[in-house]
Amino acid sequence: MQKTCTPAATEQEMLCIFGTGDLGRSLGQRLFQTGYKVVYGSRRPHSCGPLPPGTQVQSMIHVAAAQSARLVFVCIHRENYNFLETLAPQLKGKVLVDVSNNLKKNMYPEANAEYLQRLIPGAQVVKGFNTLSAWALQNGPSDASRQVYVCGNSLEAKQAVIEVATKLGFTVLDRGSLTAARELEDFPLQLFPEWRLPLQLATGLTAFFFFYLLIRDVIYSYVVNDKDISFRIMASLANKVFPIVSLIMLSLCYLPGVIAAFLQLYRGTKYKRFPDWLDRWMLCRKQLGLVALALASLHVLYTLIIPIRYYVRYRLAAHTISQIKENKTSPFDTTMAWRTDSYYVIGILGFGLYLLLGITSLPSVSNVLSWREFSFIQSKLGYLTLFFCTFHTYLYGWDKFLQPSSYKWFMLPGYMLSLVVPSVVLVLKLLLLLPCVDSTLTRIRQGWERTDPEQERKKLLLT
Amino acid sequence: MQKTCTPAATEQEMLCIFGTGDLGRSLGQRLFQTGYKVVYGSRRPHSCGPLPPGTQVQSMIHVAAAQSARLVFVCIHRENYNFLETLAPQLKGKVLVDVSNNLKKNMYPEANAEYLQRLIPGAQVVKGFNTLSAWALQNGPSDASRQVYVCGNSLEAKQAVIEVATKLGFTVLDRGSLTAARELEDFPLQLFPEWRLPLQLATGLTAFFFFYLLIRDVIYSYVVNDKDISFRIMASLANKVFPIVSLIMLSLCYLPGVIAAFLQLYRGTKYKRFPDWLDRWMLCRKQLGLVALALASLHVLYTLIIPIRYYVRYRLAAHTISQIKENKTSPFDTTMAWRTDSYYVIGILGFGLYLLLGITSLPSVSNVLSWREFSFIQSKLGYLTLFFCTFHTYLYGWDKFLQPSSYKWFMLPGYMLSLVVPSVVLVLKLLLLLPCVDSTLTRIRQGWERTDPEQERKKLLLT
Amino acid sequence: MQKTCTPAATEQEMLCIFGTGDLGRSLGQRLFQTGYKVVYGSRRPHSCGPLPPGTQVQSMIHVAAAQSARLVFVCIHRENYNFLETLAPQLKGKVLVDVSNNLKKNMYPEANAEYLQRLIPGAQVVKGFNTLSAWALQNGPSDASRQVYVCGNSLEAKQAVIEVATKLGFTVLDRGSLTAARELEDFPLQLFPEWRLPLQLATGLTAFFFFYLLIRDVIYSYVVNDKDISFRIMASLANKVFPIVSLIMLSLCYLPGVIAAFLQLYRGTKYKRFPDWLDRWMLCRKQLGLVALALASLHVLYTLIIPIRYYVRYRLAAHTISQIKENKTSPFDTTMAWRTDSYYVIGILGFGLYLLLGITSLPSVSNVLSWREFSFIQSKLGYLTLFFCTFHTYLYGWDKFLQPSSYKWFMLPGYMLSLVVPSVVLVLKLLLLLPCVDSTLTRIRQGWERTDPEQERKKLLLT
């Protein structure tokens, strides 16, 4: 019985490949090097074009090839699948591995593998190997191509394919039945779909604040004071834009959660779907947070190079020299020391927590956490991070809002603008933490529903 | 045969859910959205309360529901399991998925799933889905809820559940037979159990050193010199406390290993269990080290902001001004340059190695290392890190121990206290590296045992 | 049928261990603690030496032991395997778990497990548990010993072993048939094989540039100017060596890809194997890059401590004092401000991208990326990183190459040497991006081959 269960792909086993395009030839070369006998199916015998050099693979006509092997790799374009229908008798009971990919998403109503299964119902179609790069198909596992995803309706057929993939050095992930084929075919086509919105947002906000502050700081100074301080664009201006955008994006991570909570409170149930925009917003919170973390890290580095910048050194020296020349020394200001130290320290602590949030969102770390632990970090520590970063910004502002020089050309300073969203989020969160609100929300999230008398009546009529 | 092996859960398959609480309704909503037909079991027909909106699920009496489906999800509290006993004939041969969780650990002598299996011996009980968050049960995989753990005695039943979980988008980890159910039921209840001790230790040490240094530095200065330097609490004091606690905790990572080695040498065998406290200590070394790394990172950030602090800038300027006023310039001190540069550089190298240790303890990194590689890094590089960090602290001290001003109120400076444990650990480790000691220890660790003549005699009598 | 499929290793199941060395006793202790009955096989009854204390395991003669259990763990050295041949009748149909390891790689022509299978063809040999550390074998999973790799020809036998391993708390990775045994036996012996070359290169380059700059800066100053600036070795010199080596190594990551592209263009096909040296070079690009990142991080830390160094503070103060004494203030130089700020900012951006490359090469991150995403980051962003870092170095140089003082003793400054390789790589990459070259290369990489008329003729003759 064991023999029939395990395919036990011995070194001598014959594998058949349909298709001598890039895909088929790369795969054939690799299979051959791993010790398999490889045969190519072609329309005419010995007509399959230049085969992988040194592989000494055979090329047979399709019928013979299909009969010779138990596993057939289908490495041809979907448009050419229909000729396979004629081979249905030979392919009966065989394992067909669909390696194909499409050029675009949603080109066809059904997945290639499902279409293949429909064409040849007698075969056991397995989708697999399509998520690998051409390099990995030809040379074996490399960084993003370590895992082979397979799916198929037959457990046995999948086992046979898993055996081959494992022997080629890949780690195999079984994605279930053939209905997952669509997902597998879409995977290689994606290019950071969930990062697009956060990156666009970051770009937009960065551009806006850059030009806003350019006008307010550099151009204002040039026009009004006739002073060219354009050199500040490189470091000083960027070091204002980055933390502003970072703080706004961090608060945008927590805003949808707060909105969702109020929506659930208003609706009195958690089983109604959120509006689409809220759903999409909630699904990209992680990416929003990571982009914000990247900007915060840049802010940290920009801040730490301050003392080695020529401009800063020049100004400090000039200040010392002027003090001596005017023969007056400013006394030590303890309030100033407290304030600036607090400002830096709160910033450091906020950034430290921020890094912790980033580290726990690494897949391998979040996988070993229970969701209670994960939500503790991402929610409790997350709000603490937001609080620290907002407080850091308030300390930066301090009493600047009292100085008329802060309102050049009636434009608010950047840090004030950046405080709007986080302050709103924190206030709303505080409201949600009020005991009466919190207990209602907890009950709703545990499945309790506020029922209208109206609905109650209807239900009674139904039962 | 293939058909009987693979459950091949087609889109049309009917799934039954017992329980219309939060768990049952969230799961039902998700299953329905994924394309399954869902039926709820209830005591009376159509009495199961408000079902997920738009799901159009049926609600049958329990008997009918149990008969209609091959997979039955049990989403009710353990206290209500006994009514299931009456359904034993209908549930015979069915796959029962126990999704329940308890409110506390160790509430019952046996796991819920094992209790269920005992109640209905004819069914195939599989534990699963219980480690997911309510959010993930309702909306699909999210960060810490990507993996579904399943366990059960029947391979077939598990396959059927795995198929469903995979279709819902989760990655499935098979944890073996039903005896693992207890572990799975405890998982969602845990909140960083192994971090508790290290965090408590870190908090305790931080508090102690904070107040110690507060008295020694700030209060002493206020009482004796009548000078208010309280502003130093925010940055200067914290930047003393963090590295002190970090160094002590790093050395506490390596102390238990050294103690264990001496214990093995003394006992002459590695097969005797260590005392419980040592076992528990050794199991939290990783967490000790990571907390120490976090504190060391804060120390680095606190150090790097030194030159932008108001207090530091003020003092530097004041020093320059006083030099000019008194018209004497201190000559350049090459020893001072060597010493301070070495101090910083050793610190940087220690921190760099420290980061390396941290990175290799990420689950995905340590998984790809062989244990020989892992122990090379964590042991060899670990001791090197400890040596660098200890040396960094000695360089900081330099000849300060000669100055009477270091012993205010007979209190030793903080850095001296922090050097005690690491110095002891390094000396003990050096002893263990002596060739004669090392060879004996190696033999013991390879299984060799020193035998008492006494024991030898006993054994001879026995055989 | 289910019963025969699942081994269902109940707590009462008897496991047999051959070998009472370290391996056998550690494993036995652990199995016993997990609830298994353990029996040791020995030549004479009750003669197996001191067994794990408190385990109350039995010890039988080999024949009886082999008969008593379905799973037999073979924990003896390969040299002693031949006695097992005499037990072939008793071991028929049993699952033999080969836990052995060798002392060196390639000691024997075939893997231990394959040799065992050949000796006892009637048994079902499974390789497993050998990749665990002795600590993990005795105490359960720990960091780098969480995963048990198994391989074997019988699916059933593997299931039985997987069941045991899972119950011991390990995660099991099925590596396919017994041909993978060799790989599993080599795994515990490896010590960063793929890191050796990059680390040697880094060490060599570091040593070279250290002595080069030592002569050029420190010794030159001592000999020619009679000035001892040896204190600069610790920080200033290291902060020149690290970025130089880092930049060279980063560019060496991208050089082989460029060479490969030109080779493919020249050959007109992608199916010919690259020369061995190029293959080996390409396989260690990731390690090259990570070592370069480590050096770049050190460069960043060394740079950030500049303002707190005694030497720097002294020089700044001396500069201020001399300005006052000579009563002349240097005017603010806007070009200087632009240049230095740009220099720092480009460096920060380069380092930020560099970190991003490092993070995406973490196994758990690269696993969730599609290869299209991975290659976007590693290739597109990688070249951008290289460009930024090279530009950063050019900005550092600025007009220094015009000053005769840059060529002490006819030795070029270090930064110039470091610019050679990256500049070459960037220029070659630019050539490859020319539309005509790019389109040809893309076609070749998609499988197209340039065919000589010569070859064409030959092929026609063949078919």
C-alpha cells in the first residue's frame, strides 16, 4: 500500500514537458540537472527547436511523450491549450502541472488551471511553479523564490508535484484545491498593490508641505528680508517636512479604527459591513505605519547630523564670538534646559516605541505572537507612540504660537498643521476610553447587538 | 480512491455551525462570503437570533443540521457541550471542529477538544481556528492571525479542516494529535509569559538606579552645593541608568550558562536536571538580551543627541569664552584623545555586535541557521559583545576611581556597580576556557559521566 | 481505514532506541518526559550503562527491543551499523529513524540513512532529528532547533516520525525522499559557508585600506611634519576605511550582474552556463551586500559621534579662539553650506535605501514578496542605492582632487580608490539601459536565442 501512496519519484522517473519556450526549457534544464529524465513533447518528432544545451533530453511527438511520463508539465500559453484536448486519452489519470502565467490580471473569466481541468477532466491538474522567477526555475531556489505554491483537487497528484519541488530544493506550500489557482496566477503579477495608496499619500503630503514650507521659509526670507537661505532646502527644510508627514501618517493609521468604533457604536452591531473606503483604509494601516516609520527614521538621522553641519557650526561659533565682543554672557536658562531635553527625550522614546511596532510587524515576529499579544502591541503601544510623538511636537512648538513671527504671510507654521489630525485622533480615543462608552463597545465587539423594538417585532412575526 | 482521500470541499459543500454567539456568527459570515453553504443548528427551527446580515444562512434544528453537513463547527461554550451527547448518532463519522476557548488557563482538567471527543467517540474531533482573533474570523487573515493551528487524531478529518482553512486564506500548521489541543487552547490566552520576568527585572533595576543616581547626583548637588541641576534628570541621568541596566542584564544572559557549566563540572554529568530556578533563568535569556538591547539602543540615541542639547552647547560656549577671558588655552591632550576615542569606538563595536545578536534572534533568521551557526553567534559573539561593553565601561571609568569626588556620601558611582556582574561572568568564563577545565566540560557535554566508585559497585550488583 | 493511515502515536506507544551514547540518552530522556515508553536495545540485557536518571526505561537485548516497538531510533555511529544487518528479520516493516551525523562532510560515498536502507531493505528508513542540537534533543525546541527536517521514501513512516516530532514540540519540514538525507546530514556541519568569501574579502580590503591610509595619513604626518596624530587611528582612520570598503563591496554586488548581462549579449543566449567563478560570485551577492551594510552602519555611527569627540571639540574651540584673537571672522559661505548639506543628505538617503535592501533580504520578508517585487527592490532600488552612495563619495571629494596636498607620497586619497569600481559598474549599467541594448537583452532573457547561420544549417541537417 505504501508504494501506491507515495509517488516515490526515483531518480529514474521520466518527466514530460509540453512547451519549449523559456519556461519549458528553464524548467527542463533544472529537472535534468537534478537527475530526472526529461522528455519534451512536440508536434513533430525532433522539431522542438534548440533544447537546453547538454541536457540530452529527448523530444517526442505529443502522444508518445504524454504516454511516457506520469507527470506532465504544461509550459505553454493558455491560448494554445485547446490542442491538448486531442491528447485527452493519453493524459487520462496523468498529473498535469499547469506552470502558466498570464500577462495581465483578470484576462480570462477562469484560472488557466481550471480551464485546463475542464478541457481534460480525466487528468489531475495541479497548479504550481508559476510563482517562481525564471532565474529560480533555471537555477534553483533564490531569495523570493524559495517557496513553491501548489493547489489541486487531488491529494495524490499534489504529493507527486510536492516531491519533485522538494527535490529541486524548494519549500512547498499547499494552497488547497484548484479554486486557489486564480490567486496563484495573480501572485507573480503584483507589484506592491497594498503599498500604492500609502506611498501616493506620502508623496502627496511631502510635496505639499515641501512647497508650503519653501514659500513660508525660504521665499519669504528672500522677498521680505532679501536674504538667500536656499541652502536650507537640503537639510533644514527636509527635516521639517519628514516629521510632519510622518506624524500625520501615523495618526492616519489610528483614525480609521476610531471611526470604525464610533460607527459600531452608532449602528449598535459589529456585523454590518463598513463602507468600502473604510475597509480599504483599514487594510493599508500597516503600510501607512511603515512608511511613517521610514520618514521618522529619516527625521532622526537628519536631526543627528545637525551638529556636524557647516551652517550650524558657523552659527554657534558666530554666537560665541558675538557674546565675547559685546562682552555679555547670557545666563543659563534652566527652563530652557528642561524644555529642550524633554523635547528630545520624548522624541527618542516615541521613536523607540515606533521601532518596536515596526519590528513586531515583521512577518516572522507577528507569526509567533498570539493575536492578544499582537493587538496589545499594535493598539496599546501604538496609541502610546502616537501620544509621545504628538507630545514631542507640542513641546517643539511650546510658546512659538504666541510669537507674531510665526505667522509669516498668514501661513501657519508646519508643525501646527501636523498637530491637527493626531490631536483629533487622541481626543476621540479618549472619548472611547470613557467607561460607559468602552463597556458598550466591548459588548458590541463580543457579538452583542442593540435591537430596535421595530426589528424585534418583525422577528417575532417571522418565528 | 483519490476521492475518498481528498475531501475536495467544493464550493457547494454544506458546513454546519453550532452556536450563534460571536464566534459562530463571525465564522459563519466569513464561510458564507468564501462560497460555502452554511447552516446553523439551533434548538428550535428559526430561533437562532439575528444571523449575519445578508448571509441568507439557514437555521435548522440540531438534528437536521448535524445530518446535513460533513463538517460541524462547534462554537459553543464548553459548559453547554453535554447537549451534544444526544446528537451522537447524527454526529457519528462527522468531523467536529472544536473552535472553543476558555476564559482562563487550567480551568478544566482536560482540553475542551478532548472532552468533546470523549463525549462523542464516534466523531472525528479536530481542534482548530481558536487561535484566530475575532477580526480574522470575520474578515480573513490579518497580521498575527495568518496561521491556523489544527490538531486531531484523524488525518482525514484534519485534511478536511485544512482544506477549509486554506480556502479562507489562512496558512495551516498541523500540530499533531489531539493531545496538543490543550496547548492550542492556552495559546490565545497568553500575554508575553516569557517576557514578564525580564521586564520586571528591567523595571526594578531601572527604578533602583534612577533613585540611587538621583540622590547621588541631583539631590547631593542641591544639598551640598546648593545648585539645582534637576534638569539633568531628563537626559543625563537617564543616559546613565539605561547603559547600567543594559550591561547588567546582558551579563545576566551569560551568568546562568556559566553557573550551569560549573554545576555540570561539579556533578560530573549532564543528565541530572538543573535546579528549577536555573532552568527558568536559562529559558528567558533571549528576552533578557533583547530588553538589554532595547536599553542599549536608547543609550545610543541619548548619547547621539548630546551635542544638540542646550545645556551642552551652553557649557561648551561658556568654556570657550572663559578660556579667552582668562587668556590661556589648554594644550591638546593626546592621551585624552586616545582614551575618549577608544571609549566611543569600543562602544560602537559592542553595540554593532549587539545588534547582530538581536537580528539573528529574529525567528526567520534563526530558523535558517544550523544550531552550530546559531551557537557560534550567540555564544562566541555574545561573549565578545559582553567583553566590548564591559571594556567600554572600564574606559569610561578610567582613573575616576582615584578621585575622591567619585564617592559622594559614600555612594559608589553607578558605573562601578554595573561592572560587578559582567566582570564576574567574564572571569568565570575565562576559568572555563582553561584547557583542562574545557576538555572535561566538553567530554561531559558529549555524554561522558564521572562515575563514583560507590555507584559502580551498586550497578555491578544490579546486573 | 483512518486507523491505518494515521499512526496515532498514543501516549502508551513504545519507542525503541538503539545506542546509549549522548544522542540516544538525550533523546530517550526527552521522549520519556513527553509520555512515551522508551526501551533501549543493547547487546546483553541490562548492560547498557547508566541510563537517563529517573527515566525508568527498560533495556532489552536488541532482538527483543526491535520487536517491541514500531519506531526504532538508530542513535549509533555509522561504523557500527553492520550489526543491524543481523536484526533484519525483526526490523522488517519497522520505521527506522536514522539520527546519526558524521564528523566531517563527504566522509562516505552515500548518506548514512541510504546506507542503512541498503543494509535493511525491509525497513522504512526515515532520516530525522539529526539537525537538532544536543540541548534541543534533551530539553525540547530552542532557537535554531525549532525545526525537525525529515526525509524518507515511505509517506507512512514519515507521518509516524512527524507525529513524534510534533509531540515533542518541534515544527516538521518534510524534505522529500531519502535522497535528501545527504543534505540533512551536511546541514549541522556547516558554519556559514556562503559568508566565508564575503568576510574574507571584507577583511582583506579593510586591512589593505587600513595600512594604506595609516601610511598616507599618520606615518606621513609623523615623518614629514613631525606631528604625532596617531590618536586618529581609533576613529578618524576607521571612519575612512569602513565607508571605502563598504562602497567597494556594494558595487561588487552589482558587478557580476552587469558582467553576466554582457556575457549573455555576447553569447546571444541565456541557456549557456556562466563560468564557475561568475556563478559563485553571483551566489554570494546577498552576503556581500549585508557585510557592506554592516560596514556602512558602522560608518554612520562613527560619523554621528564626531561632535562629541574630544579632538573635534578641541579643534572647534581652538578655531573660534583664533578667530577672536586675530579679530577676523570668516564670512558665511553659501556654496559650502549647500555642498556639505547635500553631501550629508545624499549619504542619509543612500543609507536609508541600503537599510531597506537589508530588511527585504530578511527571510520572512522576502518570502512574502513576489519575485517581481523582490527584483524591483533589489535591482532598481539597489542601483539607486549604489548611485546615491557613489554620489555621496563624489560630493565628499568635490574639488579635493585639485589640491596638490591630496597626493602625499604619490598616494591617491582613499576615497578616489573607492570610486573606481562603483563608477565602472554605473557606467556599464547605463550602457545596458540604452534602448537598443536593453531590448536585445530582454529578448534573450525571455528565452530568445541569436542563432548563427552555421548552427541553423546543422540543425536542419539533423531534423
